[in-house]
Amino acid sequence: MPTGGNRPPLRRFTERQYQRQVMAAMILYVGFMLLAWPWVKTTGNLPLKLLLALAPAALMLYVIALLARRILHSDELEQRTHLVALGVATALVGAASLVGGFLAAAKLVQLDGIVLIWVFPLQLVAYGITRWLLGRRYGHDMACAESSFSFRQRLALMLALVAAVALATWLRHDDFDIGMLAGMGSALVLVLAWQGYRYWRRRHASRGASDGEPAR
């Protein structure tokens, strides 16, 4: 039996593996919400209703487990950026939830319980933006390191998923589909704006270098 000092090293969990599995989970999540979730409102079978209600949460818990595994297999610098980004995202979303709770308690805004579904996606967005900013601070874009998918491939996947949700919204006119379309559409706009900004920065830096100016 191996002792504690002779344990084999953990098999490295790369960014490529992480991205593949997160994308697969995202496709399953959207597919489930479009095809199976509508049964929640119509089925009278309590065990089936419970299963359908908790299945999307299971997929999101899987994504959280993937993120935890990715952090565990990162080097010290990456772990620091991951944890700082998670801390900032938690603080921002927690503060927004607190403000929203007080406004709802004072009857100034009307919030349904379904708003809780958006807490985790908002935290992921805040985490991604914070980690990208930290990557710029340390001199490189760590969010794109070792990526096995080009930006065009990721964009094509996002467009396909948004198109699928838009088609379901047009066919069913369901409020939940409309909310999901609005959320995914907003995320797509943010991604395009971020990529446009990065492209502008690269062009500006290369133009400055060609003119003899130091690149910032």
C-alpha cells in the first residue's frame, strides 16, 4: 500500500479538457430546457416533476465541479487569478442580491422566485470578466490559454444555441423561453463587444509599433 509520500501525482486537467466538457454541459443544458423543461408545467407525476425540476441544477453543479477541478490542477498564478475572480464575482452578485432583496421587501420592485435561476449565470459572467482583467494585469489572456476552440468555433456554437432558443420562443411564445433568449442574447452581445475591443487594441498596438511608438 503506497504511503502518503509515494502517492502518484494528479493527472493534469487541461484547459482543452475543461472547455470541451463545459461546452458539452452547455449544449445539454439548453437542449434540456427546450425539450424537457416544458413538461414540468404539465406533468402531474410528482417524482417526474421533481426530477425535471432538479436536472438543470445537476448540470450546473457539474460545471461547478469542473471549475473546481480546473482550479485544483492550475499553477499558483492561475489559482490566484481563479480565486480572486471568484471572490469578486461572489461579492458583486451577493451585493446585487442584497439590494434586490431590500427593494423587493419594500415593494419597490416585483421579483418572482424564478429570478434565482439567474444568480449563477450572473456570477459566471462576473467571474469571467474579472479573470480576463487579471489576465491583462499579468501580461497575457489566461482565459484563452491552451484553448482547443477558436473564437469563431465558440461564436458559432453560441449562435446555434441562441438560434435554437429563438426558434422555440417563436413557436411556443413561452415567458421562460423569452427570458432565456434575453439572457443568452445579452451574453452574446457582451462576447462580441469584448472580442471587438480586443481586436481594436491589437490593431492599435500594431499600428503604434509600425509608426515607431512603443506598444502599450
